[in-house]
Amino acid sequence: METLCEGVLYKKNRHIRSLDPDTVGFDRRFCAIVGALLHVAVSTIIVYATGIEPFHLGVTMLQVHTPKLPQGKQVRLVQISDLHVERITRRERALIEQVETLDADYVLLTGDYLNFSYIGEDRAVADARSVLGALRARHGIYAVRGTHQVDPNALLPRLFAGLPIRWLRSEHVTHEHDGFAITFAGASSTRVPEIDVPAVERALQDIPQHTFTVLLYHTPERMSEAIAGKADLYLAGHTHGGQLRLPFYGAVVTASDAGKKYEMGRYKANGTTLYVSRGIGMEGKGAPRARFLCPPETVCIDVVGTGQVVRTP
């Protein structure tokens, strides 16, 4: 029995020795250096993702060409999504400056105005109103509600009271310009298809075919309804582009029922262009206050005319 135990211990010790860095060809100093480099790399990514990229607000410039505007005519739309205001920071101040510089014809707000951790807090509401009140557009500012948990119906009147912002609720507004018309349709998001599908359909009802139609809806999940309703442009947010993205894979999580199908950026199908904004802020609560390979964005869309509008009497 004693001989058997000694044999087992010998084999066990021999196995342990075989894993020793010195016996498998790894220098202990090399292992220490690799470990230190990994620690520095991870720490750097964390600092960058939490303290730098979330405040690196950029402008994404797009063009959408349409025969519904005469040749040489152009309308500038600026989309702002997922503000998620906690406090006014350098990000919000940069946003105000960007919108001023872009000189928009219309500013379009696609929901989620407060950080989830600050819903209804007086200071957060005041700061959000300060940001919203500083936005300027030549012809109008239109908004829709985001997810009902972040934008409860009782909150939006507090946010928008006295501000030149039109809240669209299953409705549309048409602006007549010199030689063309543009329509903004909008519906609130509940994330319940049985409620939201009819709401989007009502918003897009009875819009004259000659108008360039823009649908505002918080999530990108209503693309089928946008196409059926002949929307030319559909603006959404909600996904934040995933906030945390991996090279060659993209968004780790989108929080959208559409998954990665419409995670961020531009998509086109059957005459409808969809743009899913990466948004401005971060959701709060249990969601990470970090961005990696997914900086916040202000979206500037120039709608450019390519033909003559045929008007119906």
C-alpha cells in the first residue's frame, strides 16, 4: 500500500513539475511581463470606454436623394436620439454647439430623453429641458416618445412645456415649401406590436404621395410598416449601436427585437431608407455607462432633390 501511494505521489509531483514555467519553456520574467501588459491593456480599455469615448460626440453626415424634391432643392434634417440626460456635461454642450453649426431646417428627436436612473428627478428634468430648449431649427422641431419606461407619458409634457417642440402621437404634419412638400409622421413606442403597429399605420395614413415622408419611431423594428406606408426615410435609435462593439462582429447586445438586423447605421429596402442612430447618452440603471468602438453621434441628413415634383390638384 505504501509503495502504491508513493507511486501516485511521484506521478502527481512529476505532473506539477511539468507545468512549471521553467520546465515547459516559459521564462518567469516573460510570464510576468505578459501579465503586466494584459493588465495595462485592460485598464486602458476601461478608462477609454468610460471616460473618453462616451464624450467623443461626432457628426455623421448623410445624403438621401429623392425625385420628390426638385433638382437643386435641399432640406437639412438633424436627428438626435437617446439623449439620456443625467446632468449637463461636455457632451451635451458639444451637442448644442453642433446643432447650431449644422443650421438645420428641421431637428428631429427620436426618444429617450432622461437617463433611466434619473426618471422624474427635478434637476435631471431641468437639465434636459435646458438642452432641448437650446436646440434651434429653421422650420421646426419634432419629437416622439421613446420606450415607455424611460419616457412615461406623464413626463413628456414636463419636458416639452413652453418649448418649440411638437410631440407627434400617431399623427403627421406636412410642410409646404417652394416647389415641394415634406411630411413628418411619428408614433410612440411601447414595444408591444399589437399597439405599435396600428399606431405607426395611423401616423402614415392619408399622406399625399408627392410629399417626402419621414417616419419618427424610437426603435428600428417597424421597418415593414414604414415600407407599407411609403415612408421615404425612417429615423430610429434605441440600440445605441450596441454601445459595446467587437471588431468584425459589431454590437454585443442591441436590446432590440430585431436583434442585429438593424443594429446601427443606414439600411435601405423597397424605397425606404432607415437610419438607426448610435444615440447621445447612456441608458443608466444596470446598463454599462461605457462605449467601446461606438461613439455617440449627431446625425445630419441632407435630403437632395433629383427631379420635378408632380403635384395632384
